[in-house]
Amino acid sequence: MFYAVNINKQLIHISKANKNFKYLCPLCSMPVKIRDIKGKQLHFAHQMNNNHNNIAESKIHKEGKMLLAKWGEELGYKVSLEYYLKRTRQRIDVILEKNSKKIALEYQCSPISVNKLKERSLNYHKLGIKDFWFIGSRYKINKRISQMNAKFFRFHPNLGFYLIYLNPIDQRLEIYYQILKADFIKPFYRVKYCYSLKEFQLFIKRKNKLIIPKISKYDQIRQQRRKKKLRFFPTEKMKLIQNESYIKKINIEQILTKCFDVNYKIPIYQNLIFYYNAGKYLKLESLVKCYQLPFLNINNFEK
């Protein structure tokens, strides 16, 4: 559960919670605590074993749909919630209609597979419906990029790679744009808050100068340390690179120097960028992997 109520009866997201404060479940008013488990996302949990997580998420989902509907009406669209498409047997969270134009707005809070996401989007396109996907808190970028959030990536010349997080508590869109990644350090991104769909439309049309940032000296040192560790304490993928280098009589230091990139790159690589580059150099196809990006043509971005 990612939301709880504080002593002032305000709904608080886990990212803004303080371990020294007390929180209650927004549904049953029972005490909850902040739970930080290695390998799992930070969340609230009942001190007693109550199962309200799905109901709480549904409440947030409903508030998000209402907010999108309100913003759609402000733009002059006819708005329908839970619109059912008989031909594809799909239910759209919010659909906007004006003249012959239809736009599907999906607020994705629950888990969804890449294949299901792709299928739903393709069905909309076949019916001439443009779709926009707004993500819930489980898909936000925190310390790293994964397939879980990468599947929602879109690209725009003015924004680079971006995600749209809908925050119904603060009633705003949080645009994570110019998303970049580098080996062994946190991803880079900028955030823009928009308090309506109209504001988002204006923002995406504005030309932003996308300058690739320099990696700090601290992070450069961290990268070099991890690179050295990779050399002397190899992972399974590194062992594969070492073995192939030996077979092809290529010095491993040459591979590390040529394939290790210390700069920020576009966020399409599923593993370390070094693994991808080494896989290309040594022709190890098992290492040349990118994220599955349903809304993008990966061939436009791969080297």
C-alpha cells in the first residue's frame, strides 16, 4: 500500500512519509507502518494482517480518473468514464471526444505485462483512437530504471525519453523527461509539474534544449571502482565476456577500455551499457538486449 492517512487526516504518499510519524489505513483506520524490505519498493503495511492494499489502490485510481475527466472537460471535450469498446472488449478509463477525434486516457496503477500493454494500445490505434498512458506510483523511477517502468517510455524531440505520472493527491501531472542512464549510478531525469492537461500540452510543444549533463566527479570515481570490481569479481555476464575475449585472443583490458562508457546514454539498455557494447564488439547476441518499448521503434535508437 502506497498511501496512508496522517494525524491531520491528510492522504500521504509513501515517498513523503516520515518514519517518526504515525499513519492510519485510509480504509479501515487501523495503524500502519512504513516497511522497507530489501529488493521491494518502500510501502505502508498494516501492523495487524489486514488486506486493504488493492482497495486503497482502487480509491487512488478512481480519484485519478476523475481528475483526468475534469481536465478533459476544461479542454472542451465530451468526456466518458469507463467507456466500453465492444469490438475489442476493452474498457477505457477516460475517453475524450471532439468532432470525430477520440483520445483514450489510461491511468495504470495495477500490474500490466508488456504484451498486454502493447495489445491494448494497438487495438486503440486500429480503431483510430489515440492513447495516452499515465502511470501510478508503482511505476515511478526511483533509484534505477527497469522493464517495469521502461515499458511506458515515450519519446518527443522536445522532451527526449519521458514518462507521465499522475498524482491525484496533489492534483498534478509529474513529467519525468530527458531520462538518461549510465552504468553503476542513478539515472538522470528532469521533472516538470503540470496542473492540467492544457498545461501539459503547452509544455510538450515548447522547445527544450536537451543538453546531456556531465557526470559528477564523485560518480565517476564510483564508476571506476565498480569497473575494477567487475574485472576482479566478475558476474556471469562478465565471465562470458572474458571467455569470449580469450577465445578471440583479445586482451580483456582492451574490451574494458573500448566498451566501458562513462557518459549518460538513452535509457533503452536492459543491462549494463558495457555489456551491450561488449556484446556488439564480441558478437555475443545474448548480451545485446534492450528493453521492450511498446510505444517506440527500438530500431530508431539502437546503435
